[in-house]
Amino acid sequence: MSVRVRFAPSPTGPLHMGGVRTALYNYLFARKHGGQFLLRIEDTDQTRFVPGAEEYIRKSLAWCGLRTDEDPWQGGPHGPYRQSERKHLYRSYAEQLVKEGKAYYAFDTADELEAMRERLKAAGASAPAYNAVTRDHMRNSLSLSTSETQERIDRGDAHVIRLKVPRQAEVRFEDLIRGWVTVHSSHLDDKVLYKSDGMPTYHLANIVDDHLMGITHVIRGEEWLPSAPTHVLLYEAFGWERPAFAHLPLILKPDGNGKLSKRDGDRLGFPVFPLDWQDPATGERSSGYRERGYFPEAFINMLALLGWNPGTDQEVMSLEELTALFDLERVHKGGARFNPEKARWFNQQYLRQQPDAELGAQLQQLLATKGIASTGEKAVAAAALLKERATFAADMLEGEYLFTTGSPLEHNREAVDELQKRWKPGTTAALATFIAKVGAITVADAPAFEQAFNQALEEHGLKMGQLMPAYRLCVAGRMQGPGMFDVSAILGRDEVLSRLETGLKTGSTWG
């Protein structure tokens, strides 16, 4: 039997990173076993539908590199793949269960349901529910005569179809992550399967679609674990072979307790969505990993390890490596705490793996947005230096001084103040010697600048730390950055000389 899994989000807003992880685990499991990965849009709750959410889901999965085998856009042999386009299917299945005595019509109004809950609360019930005990006292086809029930249906009385949960039964199923789960039917309510608006609930549509689409494994979030016993009962009611279940752990907030939410991201300054999202109702914008400069490979790698481990110390893994190593048996039962700094670390690792030519092209584009022109060759050389200190491609703009002319001390009070602090007795003479030796360089590569610098140190009996700060501040205007000999090679002899001379002139006034 071929493995078939699905990711079935609802278009009620942007796709959360927890949802992306669910999609990722489904994808990895399918690819590992040579199976199919489906995308199904579960839009039965039209009251919560958000315009643009479905397209957002599609774009997010595409950016993450999670290619689907069947979905609403490319179609497939089990379509349509939107539940709103399949609603004609569900009524007949609900009616089938009614006919077989496994479900029933319920005509209770909202006021009657509320009155029932209040009665149960007054009687001390901790969790008032429409169930095997209370249904006999409500307005449904179990308490009404067959003729009255039919009369109500014929005249169009609003009604739902509810699952008839067995009064005394033990519901058992094996979860591939959590082991055996056992729930007594007395803890289950008679879930609505078909709503009065002519749409199925999640419970019915989910089961019917998974069956018709041949889904073999249901891999979904922990939040659906309480619904799993109801789904088991539905499979049994239909007489269908049920898929294997695997309920994934929550992604937890970085601090405190509870599930990671958008509010945590807003509070701590990190995204929780894969792409930027603008709420169509409020206009509020939420940032995404893509727009923050994350590589999709880094984002996916980070997500994969939030709740699963390969059994080794390896952390940086391609999608192909993740596929080869993935195993549901190594998915954790407990929640996985999200670490924003670790997410940044993953991006840093992937940035360093990028070919210099690609990073150079990105750097060239970034410079252009600031009105700074550069040759491709120079941008590539600079990117090779700057990437070691960068977490995101935009961080390479700290090397902007490599592409400008003139002293970085001009209009930079902070750099001048730092240079003054670093200017010691003997700096003036040593820097002048260094300038003279730079002027004599014929091949302006990094070794030549290093040789000139070491000769100046030797002649004045100085250590590197006594002259290097002045060299760095005069040429780069900052105390941190790539090695100065490599920086100087990119700038060229004449530009380095000009900057050193300006720095010497500035420093000479201090002694």
C-alpha cells in the first residue's frame, strides 16, 4: 500500500510556522516512503474564511520547497481539493449514518441548547454536553416519533445531524508518536456532523475526504488529539479502515508556558509566519521569515528540529538529508520550545554555504537600493569577506565602506572619538611609516599590505594591537569587520593611502 498523507489547513488567516512544520513532517514522511503528499483546503466554516489566506498557503509552501502531488490548483484524481467544492458529497454520508442508527437529526434551538447547559451546570456537571445521557431529553429524532421527525424535515425546520456516540464503550487507537490512547465514550459528546447551513463540520468532512482520497497516515497537530476518538468512532460507524494517527507536539513560546503565538513574535521581535501577511480587515501587517531575509532552507531545517531529532549531533541538513533521516518514532511527545537565536544561527550557517557569486549578486542589489554602484567582481570579493560576520544578506551592508571613496572619518563623530581614544604616543610615527610602505606597494594584494604593516610594527617596536585599531578606524571607520589586509586589497592601494593620510592628519593634532 502506497503511503498517502495530506496537509489540510483552513483559510482563516496566515499559515503559522506550526502549520508549516505539520506540512513539512507530512512531506518528509511521504517522500521517505515513496508516497504522495496532498494539500486539501478545509473551508467548511465559511464564517471564518479570510480572503487571500488560501493563496498565502500556496505561496508559503512553494517558498518552503514543499511540492505537493495533488492540490486545488494542479488537481489530481481525487479532486476537488476544496471542501466547499465537495459539499454535495457529505450530506449522503451523514444520512447514511442516520439510516443505520449511528447518527440522528437534532432540532434544538440555540436557546434550548443554552437552557440544557444551564440545567446541567446547576446540577453540578463540570462539563455540560449533548451526549448519551442528555440526548434523550432534547428535541431530536431519538426522542421524537418517526412521523414528527419527518414532518419537521419536510417543512424545512432547521436541524443538524449528530453522531450517536455509544453509551458504554471504550475507544482505543494507537498513535504512532504517543502510543495507545484509550477514552471511554462517556467522556465524548455527540458531535455535530452536518450543520443547519448545509455544510459539514470538520469531523465529518475530514473523515469522508481522508477515506475517499485514500489517506493512509494522518499526521497533524496535538490540538486535534481530543477529536481523534470521535474520528475513530466515525471510521467504525462507516465500516472503513482507518488511517494511522500521529499527533505532533506543540511549538512552545521562547519564555513562559504555552503555545507559540503571533503575540509572542510581536513581543519579542521575531516572525511566526513564513511570509509577510496583511490582514484584509484591519490592514495590520505581520512580518514573515522570507521578508526578514531568511533562506527557505534554513527556515525548514530549523522547523524540522523543533520536535524531532535525527539521532545524531548533526544540525544543518538539506531537505534531501531530512527526508532520508526522518522517522516518526523520533518525534518527541512533549512540546518543543522555539529559540529565535537558534533560528538566526541556522540562517547564518546557510548564508555561509552560499556561493560567493550568488551572495555578490545579492550584495550588488542591496547596494543599488542605497544608490551605490559596484562591479560584480568587487561585490563577489567583498561578499566572500563579509559573509563570515553576517546572519542575513542585508548584514553585508556593514561593508558599505568598501564601495565608497573618501575617508570614513568624515561626518562620523563616533569613529573620530574612538580613533582619539586609540591614538597613543608613537601612533603618528608608526602610521606615517606604514603609509610610506603602502605607497611603495606594486601588487596591492593582502600579503603585500600585511608585509607593509608588519615592517612598520617592527621598525617602531610595536605590537599589532598598538597600531591595528588606528589602521582599521582610518580605513574602515569601525572597530569590527573582516581582516584589514583583505579589506585593503579590495579597496586598492590608492584608496587605502588616501584614507590613511586623512587619518594621520586628523590624529597628528592629538600628538
